[in-house]
Amino acid sequence: MVKLGVFVPIGSRGWLISTTAPETYPTFDLNKTVVQRAEHYGFDFALAMIKLRGFNGPSEYWQHNLEAFTMMAGIAAVTSKIKLYASIALLTLPPPLAARMASTIDSIAPGRFGVNIVTGWQPKEYQQMGIWPGDEHFRRRYEYASEYVQVMKDLWETGTSNFNGDFFQMDDCKLSPRPSSHIEIVAAGASDRGMQFVGEHCDYNFIGAGAGINNTANAGDNAKRLLEVTKPYGRKVGAYTLLMVIADRTDEMAFEKWEHYKKGTDLEAIAWSRDQSSADKNAPANSTAGGMARRAQEMLNDPSKAEPTGMLKLIGSYENVARMLDEIAVQPGIEGIMLTFDDFVIGMEQFGQYIQPLMKTRNIDLARSGTSAAA
């Protein structure tokens, strides 16, 4: 069975850079509701990103954000089964403190907590706080991340770290209590170097499923690339692919919503994202920043082609969205699908009641577990 997760709306506007999209103002109650409904419908995990500064523009895209660890600690206390991942902005927290925070949330939800590694591609997030280490960070950020993760693993596994590296030097550093079980580490490295980091240190890689609308044929390309890049490390690393669902009773109704969102595409915010994501002059084209900069520039060059999100969108009737999800789920290397929605509360209910029951890659296991997707 393919795993399902939700990329929770911790930032304003969710994942639509548009003035006509649902406002999705981030609150604890909203995110609690989304995760609890995901758990009700048998989802396997929920992930909270970390974003410290949004994009300029009238849509206020990501200008309002909660903090991932403290939010997930609260959600951990009001859920019982679903796996929870919180993102760490590595430049903001010493690794022993991040390790202790993770151990604390594991105490709230034993065996259900993991961390998502964010190395940092948007300089202004860190410049505003006076902690940006300079553009040299672009070149060495995965070396920094490797040392960071090793310190956390030392503490989680043994309770002590004496790690001595270029970036971190521990002096009989202690952690107790330690987590009840293995803390999963995930990352969203899209470049070859990012995937190498995943192969060395992580359990899962959150990957993009390409772009476009209903383009399922190429949704597994990054999963296949992950298999090749991580093969030399001899570790099993699963791919969780990211996409957006915009669904309704008919294809026409779903596409009507998408066309409405497109009309409000915030070009000022897209220009901001272009400027920030192009700060790394050596970013590979297949990296997160490199891909964002290229897509943003293409839209600014031809505003008639502008759209409010660059991720793959499955748009259509409940039946067609279920069919397309099944097509993606069986592609080699894909272990899970992480969903975003245009409207998270409505989208989650539509998915749980009408889409998931039609998915061949989900129904069998749900029936075995005694969970009714339409309950």
C-alpha cells in the first residue's frame, strides 16, 4: 500500500501564490483539524515545514507562519497514530537543542516523531536575524548538515556526543532522556548533492513530482533518480512525492477553481521568489532553488503563462484524481505521496470521503485495518 501524508498549512495561503486562493491563515486550530482528519482517514504522516519569512506581494504568501516543533508538540498530544514530522532550519538551532526538542516530542508521542532537515536556500530568512553565514554556506551547506545530523544521532543513540568537526565541536555533550525509538530523518534534497546527503543520512526523501497538470507519466522521474544516486550508500531510502489535489464532483468544477486561482497569481511574490532563489549562483538546475528560479523567470518573462504553484497538480473529478493517484503510486521508488490541497479543510474531507475509497492502492489495506475511509 502506498503511504499517504499531508503537507500541513503552517504558512499563509498554503501552496498557492494567489490573491484569489483561499487565505489559509495559519493557526494551531486549523493545523490540528487537518492532522486529526488525516488521522481519521488513515493517513500515515503529516509534515510541517519551517519558513521564517514570506514573499513580498499582495497575496501575503507565507508572510504569516507558525513554528514547526512547537506546533507539532501540540498536535502530538491530540493524535494517537499518525506520524509527525517537524522541520529544522539548521542555521537557527544548535544540534543538541534540536535533538532534545525531538526527544521531548517523542515523549509526548512515542515512536511517532521525525525531523525534516532544511539547510536553507533563502538568504533573507537568516539575514533578517543576523545569522546568515554568507554565500559560502551555499557551497558547504550539506557538509554542515552532515555534521549536524551526526551530532543528533550520537545523542539519540548513545546519550553522549564528542563529535569534533569543522562546524560543530561537542565536549561530552549529554542528552537524557533519549528517544523511545529511532527518530526518522527526512529531507527534500532535489539536487544530486542533496540526494547524496539523503543517501548517507536520511530515511526518506521528499521529492517533487514534476510540474504541470495531471502529468502522471513523469511523476516518478525523481524517485528513479533517487534510487540511482543513493545506490552506492547501501541504505534503503524511500521517496515521498509531493503534489497538489484540486478536486470536485466533475472535472469542469475542479478546473473552474483552478482558473479562478490562476487569475490572482501574485507576480510580485513570484519576482521575490526569483530574486531569493537565484542568490546561489551555482545552484544546479535540478535543485529546489535552481528550479524555483527558472520557473519564476519563465513566468515573469511571459505573464500569460504564470500560475500560482509550480508543483504537479491533479485537477479533476474524484474518480479521475483517484485514478491518477493510483498511476503515480505504482511507479518505481515511490513509497508515499504527500498531498497539499487548495482548501485544506474541504480538500481533506473530499479526499477522505470520495477519493481515497476509489484508490486501488489504498483500499485493500484500509479494509484489513478496519478503517473506513468514508466514516
